Amino acid sequence: QVRLVESGGGPVQAGGSLRLSCAASGYIYSGYCMGWFRHAPGKEREGVASIASYGTTSYADSVKGRFTISKDIAKNTLYLQMNSLKPEDTAMYFCAAEKSIGYCPRSYNFRNWGQGTQVTVSS
């Protein structure tokens, strides 16, 4: 079972940047679909971004052009670079992973989840 731990969240002013990290225990086989999700109180969980085993990415319209998902298999780490942050980006951010050699939409049926890291964007 893959165990994931997020870090890098915190308070930030609007317009600022943060880079979230998701460290996986042990080795993550390269054939994984991985993603970032966020959940704010009173709102549905949103699939922010995903990255397929072969590198193809997908982004929610709300973050397109501002966020970048990437991974470093050698370091067993997934990243989410967040720029031009807005108050509406405030949420608990979770990373997820599921073995897949191909299909990797943000709606993929992820079964491995981290505990989340809080991002709070103020005006």
C-alpha cells in the first residue's frame, strides 16, 4: 500500500505562491496515476490536477495557467506549484495515487490518499 504525506501548505497572501509536496513511502512504481485534490468547507472536493505515468497532465479550469503538477519518481515525490493564488484557492489539499499505466483523468478512482495540507489565501 502506498502511503502519502503532504507538506508545504500554510498561510499566504493573494498573488503569492506555494509549492506543495507529497512524499510517498518506499518506492512508487513509475506506472502510477497521481493527482492533487482540494476540499473547502461547504464545497465539493475538486480534482485540481492529475499526471499520468507517461507525463500527460490535466488541470481544472479554475487553476489552469496558475498551477503546475509534476513528479520526481526518484524522490518518490509529487509536487504542485501554485502561483497567483486567490482567496478561492483556500482549501485542504490532498494528494492521491493509483497504479495505472495509461488513463489518468482527475476523476480517476484513486484509492491511496494523504492526510492533507491546509492552504489559506488571504486578501
